[in-house]
Amino acid sequence: MLKNRNVNLSIGLSLLVFSVSCAGSVHNPSPLKSGSMAANADAEKKQRLVNWESTPRVVGHGNGLQLSLKTSEGMNFIYAAHQEKGGQDLFYFSSHNVGDTFSKPYAINKVPGEVSAHGENGPLLRKGPGIEMYAFWQGGNDLKFARSMTFGRSFTPAVTVNDDQGEGYHSFQAMEVAPDGTIYVAWLDGRDKKTNPPGTGSLYIAKSTDRGESFGKNIKVSGAICPCCRPAIAFDDAGKVFISWRHVYEGHNRIIVVASSEDKGETWSEKVRVTQEGWKINGCAHSGPAMGYANGKLFVIWYSGADNKSSLRAAISSDAGKSFQYLGEIQQDVLDANHPGIQMIGNEAWVIFQGRQANVEDGWGNISPWLMKVSETGKPSAPERIPFLGDSVSYPLLFSGTGGRVYATWTELSDNGQRAVLCRGRLKKS
């Protein structure tokens, strides 16, 4: 009996070793030896910009996850989720322990199923100068705004921001709060169909100077806009407002431009091209620019499919948007790089985007989130991949907290639908 038990034990151990070996060969196709792999992993970790948690968290089943942070690192979230009867609702929830646990979500919109959130046409959440939180989304054919003055326990009934009653679309919205507390919203608008070139829209803005209780008149910034590339808003230290969009020039030449306002959005400068040539294509890229300002430098990052290559391109202005220095492509070896977002940390532009690893599955592995930074002199760092759950990632965003903490959010598409994902990280000490 003992002899048979030893034989069985020996066979079992052999099978276990064989199974572990096979599992490693499946999940680790690299020909490097384990010691070399561990050394490379350690070296890569030391060079990283951020120490991320190894396994991100699913915080909801939906898309367009947005985060607003308090000084105390209290976390406020919104995301859109499909309901069983059709349509989407906009949900709010919070965390008071830096993302360990979360409150039960509740719907912000009072009209069930009215929310339209897809691609870059997602909901937005921003904090005011005090306890205010502001939510902005497309509801039906209108743009809706609601605020919380109760630390997120409730939101007011939504007000409609667009002031036209026509059948034109209002979507692909942007929202930012200026240093003086003025709320600026911008969007792509279809009300000028008769005067715009075919296949283009207009760019409109509106603002609130009473903490979101009301919005002023809609102000047209430009026509001939690429109709589904979300605009971007930024501010300098003196209160100048910048807005960026993808403009359509003759011959379907689509070029990222920037305009500025020194009277709080009432009037706008002539648009300035960030590059002389753009992407010549008769169609919409569904990908708008990202923009950020710090220490006298205005950064612009955008996607281009010019020259038969998917790339992220960058430009920087040192004269308040009057001219731009083109920095070239910044995605390096990442394939299918797209949908950049900017978070200013110090005087540098930290850029999050989505893309594929060139050395995985012949460049056709699942889309993952990536992070890099552009220095104030315009020098880009090497992109580094952020941990994800393994399914394809879309529309990542980066948020900066206190105490050296940063957070990334995105939508991850699995066989079970859309998952709203949060990944927490800490800045590496330089």
C-alpha cells in the first residue's frame, strides 16, 4: 500500500509540474528565461512613472466613468448604464476610503433612459470652487446640466443648456471650471446646417457665473467643424479661455486649431492652426484634441490617421496660443494609439491614451491603456502600459489627486458587456 501511495504521489507531482510548465508557456510566450524575465520586469518597474495597483477594480457596468476628487481624497463618480427597457441613465456614487469600497449608485437624470453616452460623447463631472459638483450630459436631443450642493447626496433637476428649439443635434460636449469659478461648456451643434459646408457642424459655448443655477446665451465660436470630434477647453493664469477643435478646411483637410477669448467667452480670436497640414479625409475621426495649460505653456495632443498611420501628435505654445511648435508623433512603438487625455501635473502634460502592444499577437492584441508625459520643453517620455483586466479598453482618462496619488478610468469591453474600471496609482519619486 505504501509503495502504491508513493507511486501515486510521484505521478501527481509530475502532473502538477507539467501543468504549471504548460500554463507558463501559454501565458508567457517570451523566449527569455525566467531569471531574465524577472530582471527585465524589475528594471521596467523602476523606470515607470507611476506605481499602479496590479489589478484594477470594476466599479460599475456601463461606460464613460468620470471621477472628481476632493482635497480629502473623497471620490465622486458618474457613469452611464443601459436600462432593461432601453436608453441609458446617468449614475452617481462615491467612495470615502480612496476606492476600497463604494456607495450605492443612484440615477441623476430625472427622465428615465434619456442619456446618450457613446464614444467621446460621454457624460462629464467637474467640481466647483466649494462643495459644488457639476454633471453635464446629452439627454435626448438636448444638453442637460445638473449640480449637487449637498456633497453628492442629491442633484438638482437638470436645466437645458442649448437655447435653440430646432431639430439640430447637440452633442460631443466639453465642460471645465475656470479659476474664478465660471463654468464653461462647449459642444458640437447642428443648428447651422444651411450655412455650414456639407458634413460639418458648428461649435457653440455657454457659461454660468452663478454656480450652475443658470446659463447664458449660446455663443457660436465657429462653423465648419468636424461633427463628432469633441472640443477641449483650458485656461491660463490670467483668465484667458482657450478652446480647441478639429476644423474642416478646403479639400477635407481636417486640422486641429485653437482660438482664445480674453472677455470670458463673449468674443473669440481668429483660429490658429497647430500644424499647417492636417489629415485629409472625407469622414469624421470621432477623436477630439486634448489640451492643458501650465506655467506659460499650452499643450495640445490629438489623433491623426495621416500618412496611413495611426498616431498621436503634439504641439506646444509659449505665447498664449498665438503660435505653436509642432513636436511630432509621440506614441513611439504603440500601435493604434488614439483618444488622448491630458492631466497637468506640475508643469508637465501627462497623457493617457489607448493602443496596442506591437510585440503581442502580431500587433493585434487587445487595446490597453497607456501613460506618458510631455515636459515643459516638449520632450516626451516613453509610453508605459497601465495594468488592465485583459479585455479591450476604450476612452481612458487620468485624474490627479493629493499626496502623489493618480487615478485612471476607462471602459473595458468584455463578453458580458461594458465595465467601468478604476485603477489607482502613486507617482514614482524622482
